Amino acid sequence: MTANRRDFLKASLAGVGLIGAGSGAPLFLSRTAAAVPAADKAGAKDTILVVIELTGGNDGLNTVVPFNDPEYAKLRPTLRQTPAQVKKINDQLGLHPSLAGFAELLQDNVLCIVQGVGYPNPNQSHFRSMDIWQTASLNENVSEGWLGKALKGLPGAPSFHLKSNNEASPLALEGAPVRVPSIATLEEFQLQLAAASGADKKEQRDIIESAARSNGGPGLLDFVQRTASNTYASSRRLQEIGKNYQPQTPYPNTPLGGRLKLAAQLIDAGLGARLFYVAHGNFDTHATQAPTHANLLAQLSQAVTAFFKDIAARGHRDRVLVMTFSEFGRRAKENGSRGTDHGSAAPMFLIGGKVKPGPVGEHPSLTQLEFGNLKHHTDFRQVYAAILDRWLGVSSKDILGAEFSHAAIFKS
């Protein structure tokens, strides 16, 4: 190769977009290579939060079922779940029959069920209510999410939005000090080379690898070369993770199962990631709800159960917390299309070795409805406050803008 051609290929390595998968991945990889401790070193075993958004408004009344309440059968003549069908939590409550995996997690004392969660004067617009949950604010025009602000208190901690195709980054992650990468597969973490031909790309790889072996000297070019080589090494490491990862329990062949398996791979890699965000839906079940809701809950239960069993078998049982939420629940009374319309209060699930197992709070009354909706008794920001202060170790007051009492979601 001529000197001029080689100089051109070297110069192209100094470009900002030369390495990575887009959406912030180059910054993540280079930062990881430089700053994150090995998995057996202090700082690599920090707590991890996995947030699962149940998009569309999950029907909480048929998720955590008050099967012995006579009002339930009156409100749900065709959609009700019978005592024989539900996975019983106690003598009054049961999980939807599709949540068999969650029933196993409850038996294992790692499932917390927070009942009646919502916020004052609930909004029943998908967009507005989702914004409220993602920003943890009732104010209009808020541009930062609660998790993005939390990341300001977790310096250098990588985080991920594990996306489906064409899924936008959630508002919850806006405001982070570094843009959170949105990825669908580990294959997205690849070396992206500027060269056009296969021969030139091989030459660029050779240049990067030779730079990694050289001591170099001071100066901007050396910094760029070292950053490139560190990022390249991290990229290759991530590729090896994907090839060699053997789950400790089978994952379902579903989109959510694939994204949670990806989360498990990244956690077990010891990269120091603290936050993962995943969406699952659509739960907007206005008509013919029964089969759609059953299928969505089955996918949720199977994927989360496989993820937690896998990650627990790898020694992460007590450092991973999974949280589910939906922008609102559904109306108490089913509609004429054998579905349910937009409502308010609904349960949240938390899964982890440190949670307080079983139900937290009373199930909302079915005789004291508010405009046909279940009344909330736990503000969702009480759950967030407990997670921020006690799990992530960042100030909930700074992020939520006020002090909220902690929901009793953790063991004493």
C-alpha cells in the first residue's frame, strides 16, 4: 500500500464516527474500556435496575385478581378469572393464569406486588400519562426523565435502552450526562470502518491492532489512536460475549425474551451497567381483551422469569431489581366489546432478591370507584423514591423535586 493511501486510512480512523453502533455506542465502549473495573474488582458489583414498560395501559384488575370479591364478577361478567383459574397469592388475591412464572417467583420470595399505584387527578391520555410516569412529574413540558436525572448521580455507569425495531428512545432516559445507547442486538456493537473496499477495511483493522500494540507518545493523535484501539477491544469483547453466552435457563423465543437475554449478557459481562430499559406491549385492550391480554402477560411472565433465574444462577440474585409499570390501568367495568377502557390505578411488580415478597398495600375497593376507576392509594413516586434512595443510592428529592415516603418494597 502506498504511503499516501496508508495515511488516508489512518486519517479516517480519527473521525468521530469511525467506531461503534451509533446511538451513543462509541462513547459507551471507549468509556467502558477506560473506566469500568473488572467483574471481580470493587465497583463492578453495584446494584442494577431493569425497567419494563407495559405500553398501552395494562388491565391491573385482571392481572392481580380479587377473585373472592363478589363485585369483581359483577363488573367483569365475561372477562373475570375464576378462583379455579388464578394463581393464588392468598385467600383473596390471585395472579392471572398466564403469570405462572410470576407465581414461581412469588414462591421463591422474590416477587413484590405493589397494589393500587397511580397519581392524583389521573390523566387517561396514553401520551400525557406516559410522560408523567417517565418524568416523575405532573408538570407540563418536562424535558428530562427520572432515570436520565438519576444517571447524573451515577458517574461513568453505562446504561442501555434495549429496543425493538423503530422504537424511539424513551423520555425516561432523557437528561442523562451521556446519551444512552438504544440497541437491539450485540451485533450492533461492531467496528464501523470508513474504508469502502474489503481490502481497505482489512488494512484499517491492521492499523488499529498495531496501534494497540504500540506505546505511542503524547499528543492528540496518540489519544485518538488509543481511544480507537480501546473501543475496538471492547467491541470485540462484546462480540465474544454474544458467541459464548450459555443461558442457565431457556429463554422464550419472543422479542421480550430476546431483549432480556441481551440484558443478562451485558450484566454478566461485568461492564458496570446500572440501568436497562425495555418496553413490552401493546396493552390497549379496548375489544376482545381476553386472548390478547393473556398472551401479553404470558410473554412478560416467561421472559422475566427466565431472565431472573438465569441472572440469579450467575450470582446476581441480590444485585438485580426488575420493575414493571404501565401508564395507567383499565376501567373496573368491562365494556360492550368484551374489553376495557382507559382507567387509573394498577399494580406494579418488583422482582429481586432484596424485595419484600407478596402484596404491598390493599387492593383498591371495587365499591368505592372514582368515575368508574379504581382509586390509587400509593403514588408511583413513592416506589421511585424507594428505588432511587435505597437501591441506586441517589437522592430521590433531587430527582423527584420533593420528598416522598418510601413504598415498603424492600426487606427491612
